[in-house]
Amino acid sequence: MPDETIVTPGLADLADVVVELARHLDVRSPELRDIVPLTGTEVAVIREIHRTPRPTPSRIAVATGLARSNVSTALRTLEARGLVVREHADGDRRTVRLVATPLADEHLARIKEFWARRLGAVPDDVRDAALGALPALGALAEALVEPRAQDS
């Protein structure tokens, strides 16, 4: 069945601005050189672990749109770097829940502080307008996840 989605003018421009904004907030900044370096996949996984209390690997795969095998690979790396631990549910050794470590929490706090400093340096009117758009951008991000969740 062909995709019959109607493309609204300006959506590609919106995506372009979001990508450019992400480039300016890249965590590979020299200011953050002593945090644990992560790939894009590892970032997506650790972000989901911080967002969702004690998620399962399957939940992370659905929420991020990553293949289960890619989530497993990222989790092994995150564990080896001391950022994530696996916990087993009481009485059920098959169910694995993931928890961020204090090191991961510390690095996330430093990243968020870096982002806040970068964004805090823009003119007040620009920052205030961006903050006003936050609910709509959050809803947009969530709407992009929903089709993946329905497909699983």
C-alpha cells in the first residue's frame, strides 16, 4: 500500500533546524572531553534507561526503534564502561531490568549542565520562544515513537 501521507510545507526545514541545533549541542565538545564517549546507539539506549525506570531491553528497542541485537550490543558496552547494570526480577531470572549507575547519572548531569549553559547564552527572546515551543516539540518527538510502538 503506498504511503498517502500529505507532506506539509516546512517540515523538512524544521528537521534541518533540529539537526543543526543538535550539532551545536553535540556532547563531543571539548568541554566534555572527560565523559565516557558513546556512539549514537549507546546514547539512545542510556537516554531511554534514564527516562523509563528499570526498562527491559525489549522496551528500549521499541522506544528507540533500534533492533534488539543493536540494543544488546550497546548494553554490553554500557555495562563494560560502568554506566549500566542489569537486575533480575525477584524469582524470575529471565526478566532483566536495566538501571543507570551513579557514573551515568553524573555524566548525564554534566551533559545537561553543558546544554543549559549553551542555550542560556542565547538572547532572552530567542530562548523564551524556544521554551514556548518545547511542549509542541516534545509532542512531535513522542508522535514519531508511537508508530514504532504500534508495529511491535
